[in-house]
Amino acid sequence: MAQQTNLTVTKADGTTSVTYTAIQPASGDRQPAIWRNEAVGTAISHRPRFSLSSRKAGNGDGRWLDYEYYYPSTVTGADGRISVAFKLVHKGSVLVLDNQPAVDIAEGVAQSINLLDHPDVVAAIKSQFAPT
């Protein structure tokens, strides 16, 4: 089982890094580990965050991992107050079965994550439309 640490990822410019600080470790099934970008925003709700939780599969022969990413867009009102105007939410789930060979789990994880990072998939998400 992995221990929670800070997560550093590359920003959209491809060179700058951003760190998501470990805020809360998972305390058990269905309880999320939470990371947050503490370098931006004037309030907690203004900061991007990532969560990851796990739970036993319904038939008990594996585990689901559920993740959610939240990226807010803030605006400053005429009164000077900053509020969240929009948010991008990315959610997903991964089922890993107990009896699947470790080499196949590793390959499946690598390929599925890399597919999400493929330029065509990224472009589709940015445009809000699946490729036609």
C-alpha cells in the first residue's frame, strides 16, 4: 500500500511543475486521500484538488479505485470578493482484480493512463466533443 506524499505534475505549458500537497490520507475503504494545490487561491474552495479512494469490488475478488479532480475558475466581483464561477471536474474508476497477473495490471494501467494523455483525447476533452 502506497504512503501518501506530495504529488508534483507538469502544467499545460509542458515545462512548469506544480505540487499538490498531501492534505489527508485515506483512513479506510471509501475514505479519500486528498491532495490540493496550496500555491493558488485565496480560499480552500479556490484551489485545485485531487482525491483517490478505494473499495472492495462487489463480489470481493478485487478493488475499485475512484478518483476525482476539481479545477476551479475564479472571478473577482465589483465588491472585490473572489468566488468560484466555473469548475472542471474529472472523475473516474478503475477495477483491479485480485487474480489478474501483475504484469497485465501494470500494462493495463500504463496504457489506460497514456490514452487519457494522448493529444487526440486531450484535444477532444478541451473542445468538449468526442472525435467524429
